[in-house]
Amino acid sequence: MSQSRARPGHAVSRTVLCRDWIEGQIIRAYVRLVFAPDQDCGSRTITIMRSGNLEVRLTELPQDFDLPTFPPFWVEIHSHATGEVLNFCGCYEFDEDELGAAVELVLTALMRQPRLH
């Protein structure tokens, strides 16, 4: 990850670094998902990160050949305070657009966190 030369308190530099860090966390979770145990329904879930009452999860669903257009990977924002999934996005292969959408989902949740729990 590149280091920003802007002042440490500068909002833009924090956002850029945060985006890079979140992207790295998602990619690492995607790789670690291979080693996650299968759950009852055949899916696998791994925690990407936690912040306050929020947990960001990556879930891989078993492929259903009857629903080939259903994304196999889901990034979810889960609230421990409410026990609910607050937001989510589906991904097929984490290409540049999908990874960008997942990073934006997480970044938005983190920035709104005080209002979400």
C-alpha cells in the first residue's frame, strides 16, 4: 500500500488509505475463504473486518445450476446491535468493478457507523 504525503488529518488521504486497506482486506478474505469450513447449507463465511458493532462478512454460496445468474459471493454489513444484515452486494469474480462496489459498500457503512447501531 502506498503512503500518502498529505497531512495525517487530511480527509482525502484518510479516504484513499482507507479504500486501499479495505480492498486489501476483501482480497485477503477472498483467499482465506477457501480454507473456511462449510456450513450446513454448503456455504462458507469469513469475517473481513469488525468496527464497533459492525461486522463485514464475505459469504460464498454453493453454486446452484438452476440459478446461474445468482452471484456466488456476497459482502454483507452485519450489525451486532440489531442482529441484522444492514446492506450487501453480490459479486461473481471480484473484478475491478465488483471490488470497487464492495469497497464502497464497506466505506459507506464505516462512515455512517455511529448512525447504524
